[in-house]
Amino acid sequence: MDRSADAETAFIASGRRVLQLEASAVALMAETLDGSFARAVTMMLSIDGRIIVSGMGKSGHIARKMAATFASTGTPALFVHPAEASHGDMGMITRHDLVLLLSNSGETPELADLIAYTRRIGIPMIGIASNAGSTLIRKADHGIVLPAAAEACPNGLAPTTSTTLTLALGDALAVAMMEQRSFTPENFREFHPGGKLGALVSSVADLMHGRDELPLVGPDAPMSEALLEISSRGFGVAGVVDGGGALIGVITDGDLRRNMADLMTRSAAQVMTPGPKTVRPDLLASEALARMNRDKITTLFVVDAGDRVPQGILHIHDCLRAGLG
């Protein structure tokens, strides 16, 4: 085996050791999670203001991510840098807020001013640290102590396992509050309008073409009129509506082929497929796409559940352009 192969083997072994060590630590935290976690969630749900998350160094990076996760899942949150807090940003924290402080040792000196401020003003404070006897845990209204687990760093110095545990704990707190608040995909969409996440939680109403673009004909319309409607609108289909505007059928490419022999002598009602598949405007677009793939169709009319009057039309290409599929 050459030296490059030896190095590759060593790299893989090192990576696996780190991942297995950190995975074991997270599993240990899951097993030992107790009432302190539940009390923290209860405190965070009880406030009228925001969760102010802070930490220094690597804990600060985790705190930023934690605040972002809270905010995007229905819990107003903000990261405040402890050094900036000591130079004016303390004014961002109100009596309606809760302060969540992160420190592996629980003795981070840069957090001292934040701790003192919350104690002086009476702002609720939760501490997360690895040392149950640390200043942070002792001064906090409530503390969560991380389980004892070795850092993945071979020297036991660089924050590795400890930051992974704190990050995972933040996710657990966020999800627990989401579930308590019954946070829905529709709520999620309000906070994630862009990118892949935005596409995944888009509704049919977000992507559909509106009423002014609908290809519609009456049941007595001659097929010459229906063909003109199909070709001019560009969706490859035409909906057939009754006198009240309710959708009663759809004319597709397959219907045209089945009636090709005497197509131009027939009416829309004679050619259409009755009772077509439809979707509601509030349905997730991803689910509508799944239905189109399952039923091997490319277009769905959008109707309200009650009157079946078409509100719009969704083409499979609309979903693909939005980043679905």
C-alpha cells in the first residue's frame, strides 16, 4: 500500500472516530434528558418577548444558530454578542424577554455583565453548561447541564463534542416549542419564502395560474371551440363547466385521441372525461406534484371544496420551475 493510501485510511479512521464519539455523546444526552429540559421549555413558552441567546467563541457560533432556528420555527429570538452587550447592546434586552446563555465551562468571563444585568433587572435566565457547579448554572434561574463526554479533539481542548451537544440541545428545545405551538407547514412557509425550503412549503395557490388564464368551455361548445381554447391557453387541456361555473369535466390529449374519428362532430360534453381530479388552493404544491406523478397527468384544476368553481390551474412545469421534484 502506498503512502497516499495509508493517509486516506488514517483520515477515514479519524473521521469515523470523531463521528462515533459525538454520536455516542448525543445518544447519552437523549437517554439522560430529564425534567430540567421540560422546565426550560416551559419557561421559554411562558414569556411575552423574545429568547435572547448569547455565548462567546464557539458557544457564540452555536448561539447564533440556535437563535436562528428558534426564530424560523415560531419562537421570536435574537443573538446578542456578550462583548457588544457590555458596550450598549444590553438595551436590546427587555423585561419581557428571556436570556439563554451558553458556556461549556460555565465560567466564561465575557458573560459576567449579561448575568449581572439579568439578575439586577429581574429578567429570567437559563444557563447551559457542562459543569453543574459553575457560576453560570448557580446564577441562572434554571440550568441545563450537559452530560460528561470527552471532546473529540485528541488534546481534549478544542470545543467539538461539547458544541455538538449544545447544538443538538438547541434543536430539541426548538422542536419541543414548535410541537407545543402546533407550528404548521403553512407557518413555516411564512418564515421561509425563498430557496428550496420555500418551494417545499409553497401552496398550490402560490404557484397556480389565476382565473384569467383558465381554459374553459361550456358542455355544449363544439369541439372546434374547445380545440381553440386548448391551443391558445397552452396547458394542453380544457375544463368543461356547467351553467353555474362548476367544473364537470376535462378534455385532455387522451380524450382527443379516443374520439379522433368523428371529433369535429362532437360537443365538449361528449368528449370530456367527467369528474376530473382537482386540488384545493391551500394544498401544498409538493403534494399536488406527487398526485400528478402518481396519476400520470400534467395538469390539475384548482377548485374550492364547496362549489367546484375553478379558481386556477396548476401545471407540472409550474412545480418544477419552483424547485420541486
